[in-house]
Amino acid sequence: MAAGLWLAAAWLLWRTSVPALDRPDVDAGAVFGERQLERSERYSRGLQLFWLGATVTQLVVLVLAVRFAPKGRGRGVLGAVGLGALTLVTVWLASLPFLLGAHWWRRRYGISRADYGTILVDPWLERIGTLAAACVGIGLVVWLAQRLGERWWLVGGPAFAAFGAAFLLLQPLLFVPRVEPLRDRALAGEIQALAEREGVGKVDVEVLDASRRTRVINAELYGVGPTKRMILWDTALDGRLSRPEIETLAAHEFGHVEAHHVWKSIGWLVLFAIPGAFVVAWVTGRRGGLGRPSAVPLMLLTLTVLQLALLPVTNAISRRYETEADWLALQATRDPQAFEGLMRALAQASLANPDPPGWARILLGTHPTPLERIAMARSAEAPRGGS
């Protein structure tokens, strides 16, 4: 019964408005050129190695934390929170060489313009907020385990889902970057018209100074409900994108709102949280249960392994929703040429591999490949102006 309800809910969340498309084959060399293909492959391969190194290091540190965790019941919830915070900080410090190495790699290829101090100092508020949220979650789980025993997951799973949903909804409000209004009022008006066309409602259009850190092109939509902010990175306004391509970039972000992807993501969080909490309870129960603060490192190791095991699934969900946002952007703009031009510009700006190997797409691919996105724009079903 429970499994059937889970599968039914997952099927409903998996559904999108994208029809079956007759996508043509796209020649990567003809679109991007052989030189860019070779350069993007080398760049992607380097980032993949740094990711692998950081992931293995994190797992090794967590295994050592489990091995050398202090025995006994410790100092209750506060002891568990302290041990959890110490473990998380140690994991971050151990993986720091790989994070710095990946930054060096981005600087070498001209993707990042930030110095090494910037990547450590700039996001400090978000890092502290994430660590604080993790500590609250650890304290809540240990408190429940001390009072409910091995069945804590029956309450802890839904509580974790609610906590994660609140963090997901509040994070954009708590960590909004410093921005300034878009000076091009005509463009702001066109983006507002797009928002209304996609059922998003009123939005404020603002610009983030990202060019001092990166040459990557991006846009973000902050807020839920009546107050929303479309934030264009100034790299989208430096002349590499045409006006229709900028509008397509905004339309993609509005597509996420139109398709309720934030709320669907919360739905997936609920679906994964309860069985995930059961797995954590079962694993930590072999070592005396989470009522003992010494079991916190084992909990963190279990969660990390679960996250890695679910990467193919969560990435597939992300790619599916990104595809739907692309499709809704095409519906709103009815300009496949601008869409294709945007995809080429995004891939060139970030040196994204247009056609990555299958394993990289499964483990690391949160978006459709550039070739898949261009093929969508070239499909017979793609809407075109005047039709």
C-alpha cells in the first residue's frame, strides 16, 4: 500500500508538459567547431577529476570520523551538535585543496575571474547558514532518537522534509545577493511582459555584478508568491547575447515558476526523506542508535552515501524539469533561433561539453546537454513566430 502510494506520487511529480518530440540529429562539430569541442572536453575532464578527488576525500574523512568518534553517550543533544559541526567543518577543510584546484582550473581556462580569497570569503554567510541549518537538523534528529528510540524516523522523516522545505523556500530570501535595477527600462518591460505571458505575475528586474568573478552567463529568479525578482547576471548584458536571447534566458527561469518546479522539488524531498530516514535509523541502530551522539558521524556518512547513490535519480529529475523550462520558454518566445543562439552562447561561456560521456551525464549532468537543447529548438514541434 505504502509503496503503491509512493510510486503514484513519484509518477505525478515526474510528469511534465513536454510532448514527444521528433528531435533531429545535431552535429556538435558543425555547431561548435572542433577546437571548442576539444577544449571543452579537456576542461570538463579536469573538473570531473577534481570532483572525484573531493568526493573520495569526503568519504574517507567520514569513515575516519566514524572510526574515531568518542564512545559513550557524550553530552546529549549539545554534544551531538558539536560533534556534527566539527565533522562537517573537517570534511570541508579536507576537501578544500580540491575546491581550490577546481578554481585554479577554471581560472586557467578563463571561466573564473575571482581570486582565491574571494571564493573562500564571498559566500561566508551562505556557508554559515548552511552549517547552522545542518546543526539544527542534527540536534532535532538526536533529540527525537533519545525520546522515541529506533522508531524516531517515523516522526523524523516528515520533520526533516518540513525542515528541508522551509530551508529551500527561505534560502533565496535569506541569501539574496546585492543587486541594482536594470537600467534598460525597455528590456525590463519586455521581460515583465514575458512574465505575465507565462503566468508569473509582477517581477522586479535587477542586475547582479557577476563579471568580476566569472564570464559565465546566467539568470536567477528569487522569491515565491507575489514578490519575485528576476536577477540577470551582468555577463548576460555585455554584448554576447542579443535582445531576443536575453528574453529567452528570462523565459526559461519563468518556465520553472509556471511549471511549479520549486513545489515539485519539495514533493520529491518528502518522498525521499522518509525512506532515507529509515535507512539512517537502520544503519545507526547497528551502532547503538542515534540516541548516542557518537553515532552522528555514521549518520553523516550514511547520508553522503545515500546522496551519491541517488545522484542518477536526482539528476534525471533535474534534467527533466530543465527540459520543461526550455520547452515553456520556446512556447513563450516562439523564437527557436534565439533559443539556439542562447544555448550556443551558454555553452561557449561556461565551456560546457556539448556531448559528454554517458557516465558524466548520469552522475554530474543536472541540465540537458547543449546538443539536446539545440535539437529541441530544431524539432518539428518547436513553436515558431507567426504560427
